[in-house]
Amino acid sequence: MTEIADLIEPLIALRRDIHSQPELGFAEHQTAATVAKLLREAGLEVHEGIGGTGVVGVLRAGDGPRTLGLRADMDALPIVEQTNLAWASRNPGCFHGCGHDGHVAMLLGAAQALARDPRFSGTLNVIFQPAEEGLGGAREMVADGLFERFPCERVYALHNWPSLPAGTIATRPGAIMGAAATFRVTLEGRGGHAALPQDTPDAILAASVLVQQLNTIVARDILPTAAAVLSVTEIAAGHTHNVLPAEATVGGTVRTFDPEVQDRIEERIGQICRGIEMAFQVHGNLNYIRNYPATINDPQAAADALEVSATVAKAELAPDPAATSEDFSYMLQQCPGAYIWLGQGRGTDSPSLHNPHYDFNDDVLETGLLLHMALARHWLRD
Ligand SMILES: [Zn+2]
Ligand SMILES: [Zn+2]
């Protein structure tokens, strides 16, 4: 019998219980209360209400000066579940379709097991964050003083990964998840008669030239070996045949893996808009909104994570980052660490994350728990 065998069955029951009662971002009141209660029962010092519904448990052992953070996310998605499982959502339109129920169970289990038998020296902070799905719960915890109140020299997070087979763990140095941004340019002319072009700036012509010039940015302004996507996805102007409209709008999305590339693209969109203003006598207004930044793993933390992962499962270097994004990026901006993919695939028809048929694979709960424990004992070793 392994040191954690008796924990697994109750944790699977807990995971399914959380699954059946999902809560959306910043509304994880019941989930956070359960987490806090179980951490307290395990003997951790517990802090609630950080960055909204965030919870931090502190476990000290020995007199080592080192500190580590391990993160799990707690929120569900606004999706109608279609699994028909016995533990399916009882909260219609809300669904643990990203496996955060499993993340909570794995980190709680690791905290319980380490509290019982630490075999480390230092301070472990287990971080349960709200609102990963689009609302930036990690950013709110950081803004609420997470790392000032609970110093961490390093921080790790696991995410289950359906495209990776169960029993495999992967990560990589540098970018592992992408940054997403959206832009919208409004070009204002004056509006006027279509038969009198000499009197009226043409916002439609300005918008069509803008679309073409935006499509030169990735090809002409970005290092050929860097990856980036700029797609124009909206263009709107005009409503009849004899009026030059007063306004045209152009919108789209930008995906990057390097903050400098993101900066350069935003700068170039601005420069091109100024050129369009001058050339077509329109007034341009650029609204560039950065969503989550790229998730950038510290190279040493990623190397350590692979070494430690190999002690609990098959570990492999991920060849490419994923284009989806993750708000653990805000924690990695403050503290070196790594984001790690825990394989949970059950063959080729494994539903992807955010699919209404998805369910966290309980077979990998033990692997994730052991990985959290091994990461703690490795970084906080005597
Ligand atoms: Zn998700
Ligand atoms: Zn997720």
C-alpha cells in the first residue's frame, strides 16, 4: 500500500461532488469553503477571500528557508453538460468542462498527504484561485498581494491535457500557452453624397486599405522564426448606394507567444492607422485590448519539472506551445515557475477541454497528486 492509497477513493468522491455542483468565476463560494474546511482539517493555516474567492493554505515543515507555491483553479464554465454521468452538473448551464474539479482534488490531496508526512523543510503555499476562465482570477490574487503575503520562490500549476495520453506529463521551457488580444479600429470621415467624392473622405476605401496593410505586419515586421497570427475578422460600413458613410470599423484578433512580438504588433497597428489617417483624411481610433498574456515557463523550473515528473510518470518535452491561453501567466510574471500538462487522454475519441461531453479522468488523479508532492519535496528538500 502506498502512502496515499487511502486518500484516493475519498478524493474521487470529492471530485465528483464538486463536479455536480459547479460554480462560475468569482462565485466559487461553496467550492472555496470546502477547500478551506478540508485544508484546516488537514492542519494547514488557511487564508480565504484573496482576490475574490481565492484560498491559500500554508504548510510549514522543518526550518528550511525555501518557499514554493502550487496552484489549482476552481471555476467552471457556462456550458450545458451532455455527459449523462451520475455526477453530472446539477446547476444547469454551468459545467466543469475544463477539469478544474480534478485540479482542486489533486492539490487538496497533495496538501493532505504532505501535512501528514511532509518530508520537506520550508514553506509550501497551496493556492486555489478563482475565475481562470476569462475573468483573470490569478491577476486578482496577485493584485491582492498573493506573493507579498505568501512569498514563493517558485510556483507550479498542473492542467489536465486530453490530447496527451493518461500517464504522460509534458512541459517545455519558454512559452507554453499563447497570448490573445483583440483590436478594433474606427475610421471617422464626415459622410456625404456618393456623387461628390471630392468633398467627402472615403472611410470605406480607408478601411479596405487598412485591412491590406494590417495583413503585412506578421509578414514584414516580425522575425521570421517568431510565431504570430493577425486575423481581420470584422469590417463594417455603409448602408445604401448613394451615401459615403461617416464611419467604417475594422476588427480582429492577434495571437502571440512572445511579449516583444505582441508589443511590436500593437505598435505597428498604431503606425499604420496614423498613415491611413493622413492618406485618407479620416480620424482613426484604435482600441487594442490585451486579454491574457502568454504563459512563459522559466527554463530551469521547466527542466526541474520534467526531472521530477519522470519520477511519477512518463515525462516528455512538449514540442510546441498551445495557442489557447491561461491566466497562470500572471503568476509567472511575478514568480519563476512552470505550467505542466498532465495527460488524461483515453484514446482518440477523448473529448477536448470545453467540450460538453468532457469529464476529468479520475484515473490520473493519483498521478497529479504524486506530482504535486514530488514538486514540493524536490524544491523544499533539506
Ligand atoms: Zn478552460
Ligand atoms: Zn482550464
